[in-house]
Amino acid sequence: MGVTRIEILPDAESLAHHAAGTFAATAAAAVDARGRFLAVLSGGGTPQRLYELLAAEPFSRRVPWASTHLFWSDERCVPIDAPGSNFGQVRDTLLRHVPLPAANVHRIRGELAPDAAAAAYARELADAAPHGRAWPRLDLVLLGMGADGHTASLFPGGAALAERMAPALAVTADYDGRPARRVTLTLPVLEDGRLVLFLVSGDGKAAMVAHIFGAPAATESVPAARVRPRAGALRWLLDEEAAAALPASLPRGVALARPGQP
Ligand code: 6PG
């Protein structure tokens, strides 16, 4: 793995703008290079503003929607129209407003029983993969992080963190009153991403961000810290609040930037 880049933006709004610009630029470069753009989206509150920005000018015009394919990092096992549905969130904020072909939506079917949804998602991933592979290399893997260090639906102490074969698993985890039955992508799929982009905002995440970048050797049990792209890039986009407790000296292999500032 190469250098990990931490990019600090002043606030949640500029974080979302920076992420939208990164999404559009990554999409255009992927379509130029390989003819299609495969993106993984996440749930939670943090990416909501990003999805709204992508749905409107100028970002909506910059994304090659016809060649864009959307996958999800995880899903809560609830009906599509339930407030906790990650697909429902993206449908309402983004998909209603952009010309993404219906066939390019590779959602996790949260309305099924968790194991059936994981198996169906594994088939969906295999269908998008080169012959003989279980999943495609994803151009952009957009991830959030919980205050406990979980990412996607990979939770601290959960058995799914150790999975190296299955691309998707059913898990159960209570977090913040959100639906507990979930389906998640596993580490090998996330690590195969060409660009893994964490979006983290708010002071509630500052202690975990500081832990991850303060003592990397002690973070084997922190799912977000375990996502280390094998041949891709890793960027953490933070707002000032989430970055507030970062150590003054960062570990070797971690570079810090403040985009937009001289
Ligand atoms: C989901 C997720 C999850 C999320 C974090 C952060 O629950 O669907 O994909 O991993 O990214 O829980 O959520 P917030 O952005 O709401 O803090």
C-alpha cells in the first residue's frame, strides 16, 4: 500500500463539496481508462450532502451517468421505503435526479432475509466481474466510519472482519438505534478498490480518528483501520472537528493536506 492521504476541510459542507469533486473526477478518469465507472456508496448521515450535491449542477453534469455503476458498502435489512434503507436514501436524494440507467444500480436487497440478500449481492458482484473473478475491482469505494471505528457493516469484534473469501456477509450489530440486521461487503472487496475514500465529519469521531492515526500498530481491531487497499489509493477526508485530536506527528506513510489552502 502507498501513502495514506489525510485531507482536512474546514467544515462538513466543504467536505461534501470536496468529495463531490473527487467523485466526478474519479468517474471521468475511470470511464476514459476502462469505459465504465464502478462506485461503492455508503449509508449514514455523513454522505447525505454529497449525494445532494451530485444530484444537482454543476456536479451532476460532470458525472458520466450512463457508464456509472453503483454498488453499496452495506445495507440494513429493511424494506426499501423504510427510513433506514441505504438504497432508499440514495434513490431519494440522487437517483431521482440523474440519468443513471436502472440496470446500473447494483443494490443490496435489504427486503430479503439477510443471508439471502448477501447471496444475491454476491451474485450481483460476480456478474459485474471479469470472467472467473468473484467481484470487480471497484474504482471508488466511499466509506464512512462510526465513532466505534466500524465501517460498512464491519463492526469491532465481529466475525465478518476475518472473512477472506465471501464478498458479502449477513451480520447483526446494534449501533445508534439503527436497524441491526445488515449485509456488508467484506475486507477483500474493499481492499481491492482503486480509490478508497473515507468521509468523516464531526467531533464525535475525533477520538477514533486520533486513535487510528496515533497508534496504527494498535488498531488491528478497528475495522476502518483495517481497510488497506492492496494496489489502490487510500484517502481520508476529514472536517476540522473530526481532525481536531490528530497527533502533531503522523506515522510514516501518512501525508496531510488542506485542500484549497496555500
Ligand atoms: C451504514 C454505514 C455505516 C456508516 C457509519 C457512519 O450504517 O449504513 O454504511 O458504516 O458509514 O455508521 O455513519 P454516519 O455518517 O451517520 O456517522
